[in-house]
Amino acid sequence: MDAYQAYSSYQIKKHGYQSISSFWQTIGFGIVTIALGGVFRSLIPSVQLELSFYLPRIVDRINAIWVKPAPQLPKSVPKVFTPLMDDSGNEIIPSDTNFSIIVPKIGINATVIPAVDQTNPASYDDALLKGVAHASTSFFPNENGAVYLFSHSTNYEWFVKDLNAVFYLMKNLEAGDLVILIYKGTRYTYSITEKRVVSPEEVSYIAPIEGKRMLILQTCWPPGSITERLLVFADLIDIAYNK
């Protein structure tokens, strides 16, 4: 009888340990699943943005191989400069005719909040929730100096929602790409000249640059971090005054 009771006690303890072990295994598996889900979920917005950028270009390359090119206009027909066109040839309607930025290549069409104090987090955080910020120390497009705009670039879903990451795809811009500013109804077109990655301590570009009609775009680099800054420089090439 004593042997039977000992065996029964052993079996009860064994099953108890197995149940506890199974419980903690289930908890551990659940934690790992939630963690992996969070990681994959955070990548969804950046993957969507990357696909929205690259897929049309892949389709265009395929079409260029299989579709006959459109007939060219005679040389005698003047070409009209129309920068407000997307990759499909559709007209882009500015989001705000008072002050906005359009970058056709990466699909940016956003309102610009004017005269934002870039040294005051409360000021620029509020502005960046609404659109792209225009630095108060820089010039406006109709003035003889550099226009300085900045926005977020984060690729994390909760930050994309909260911080309005307009400039995430800015890394894909190249020399010669166009950036258009609409200011008080007038269209200012800039051509990108270079990109540059700098440290947060490098603030000389924030100082007013007088005498040169240019544009500076700034965002955090890499996307979602504050380690460095990505700068894009562009020169003014065309002005279309409101008629």
C-alpha cells in the first residue's frame, strides 16, 4: 500500500510539473508570437511605401519593352513645361495653393506650415502633425534666399500615424528630380542637385542663406531615428506666376 501511495504521489507530482511546464511554454510562445507580430506590423507601412514607389517603375520598364512608344511631336511644336504631372501623366492638384510641396517622383503632395521655430519642439511637433514645416529662419519661395523645409521620415507604424512621415521616401530622390513649391498661387520648380547625410550637430545649413534661390529639404536618417540628418539640395529653375 505504501508503495502504491508513493507511486500515485509521484504520478501526481509528475503531471503537475508537466502542466506547469506546458503553461509556461504556452505563455512563452504567446510572448514570442506577439513580439514577432509587432515587428512585422511595424514593417508594413515602410513595405507599402517602398512598393508604391518601385512597382510602377517595374511596370513602366516592362511596358517599355512590349508596348510601342507614343509618336514624337515634330520639332517645330514647342514643348510646354508641366512639372505637375505624375508618372502616369495625370495632372497633380496641389493640396494647398497657399503653401504646399509636391514631389512627383515619390508621391508627396503636402501642405507646408510657414514660419515654424525649428528650435522649439512644441512648435515644430505640432506643425509636423499637419504637414511639412518651413523653418522660420529661412526665406519664402518669393524671396531672394534659400527655402528650408523639414519633416519626419520614420517607418514605424505608430510613428507614421502620430508624426506624419511625409519625407520617408526622400532617400529615393536623385539629381535632376523635380520639387515644386506652390506659394500664394505661384508655382516654383526646383531641380535637385545633391543629397547629403550630416550629423545633428551640423546646423550651418539652418542659418539664412541670402542671395541664392534654392531649396533645402531635411529629414531624419535613417528613417525613424535621430542619429543623422538627410539633406536634399535643389536650385530654382522655373517660376510660373498665377495668372
